[in-house]
Amino acid sequence: MTVTLPPAAAILPSCDDPETISGVTAAVDDALAGSPYGVIIAADASPTPATRAVFENTPTRARKVALTCRQAGRDSQILEALPLAPHLAPVLIIDTTTTTPEPELYRALVRAVEHGGTAVADHPHPHDEDLVTDLLVRPLIAGATGLDVPTPLSGDLALAPTDAAVVPTVVGRQDSELADAVKGFGIDPVLLLQTATGERLLEAGATASVGSVADSYDCQAFRTGSRKDRVAPAEVV
């Protein structure tokens, strides 16, 4: 049975990834196969044209856009690419360095934000990354936002249309020091805390789980809502 997804966009913030970009692109294209008007945007900041060339030569059913970014930095690249996403489309943001891309995971992320919010894939990490994530970043974000974010958002995630649409505006309102931080990896709390309605994202307590032949994948889902249907809002410190 063919699964129909809403019109969706995928942003691939690549930087010198010629060995992996083709596999990631093909997997994303597979994931978007049920999405009408799907588009894959390579937001590339590589020092050479190799990554872009591989992306352009990878056959896809979805429309492709090869964007040469003005500034290297994952979040800067994402911010440049967001305006190119179709209006009212969920946006996938996909790690371009992975050697084992999984279309079913990407589909699960899109499905997890059908009703709003943000979904983050909870990937296992190498031991050294686990230490940084679990001992430092994860508790810091939890303390500041009240959200248990499974990983800093340098992996795979999806944004609902309203959340994707508001991010550039929110970033533009920050003071210069914070705006500069957001252009590195500091966009994490912006993506998690800001929505088109101005409300904070709260943990919904829901998990989207999709099984495959080899494994199963969990996407930690977040959503927005009114005060009457959710727990008390997380306070930012």
C-alpha cells in the first residue's frame, strides 16, 4: 500500500560530503515518494564543487534545488534554504554525513509533525558524542526548556509547516550576539521554543515508532497547543 504524505521539503545542509550525499539524497527521495510536489534542497557550503556535482547527478523523482550557501555553518545553511521550501509544507532537515540513511525513519519524522510541532530522531551516538550529549547538552536543554531533547539538533529532524515558516523571522529578531550563535549550532533552542503562534513547544509525551526489517526507529515528538490541553508551559531560564 502506498503511503501518501503531505507536500514536503527536505533540506540537506552539506559541507564537503561527496562520499555520502548521493546515498542520503536517494533515501530522502524514497521517503518523499508519497509526497506530491516534494523538493530536496541541497544547502551546500563545500569548499569545492564535488558535493554539489554528486547531488545534481543523483537521479530523483522529487524536484531538486542545489543552493550554494554564502556562509558555512549548518544553521546558516538551513536558514538560507528555508525560504525555498514550499509554502505550508513540513520540512525535513537531514544529516548529510550518515553512511546508513533510512527512508522509513525520514517518513516517520514527516508523519510525526502532521499535526504541528517538531520531531527529533533519537539516534545512538559514538561514545565520545554520547558523553557530550548526555552529560552536557541534554541536561542543559532540559533545564532551560523543560524538554528532554534526545540529541542536539545536528542529526535528523522535522518541522511542521508553521514552525518552519516562523524560524527566519524569530532568528531575525534576536540581538546580534544571539543571532550569531544561532548561525552555528545555537538554532536548537529557537527551533524548539518558538512557533508561529508565539507559544513554546512542550513535550507531548508521544513517540512515533516505525519498524523496518533491520531495526525500529523512535522519533521524539513535540507539539504546540493551548494552555487548556497541555501541562504548564516550560519556563526559560
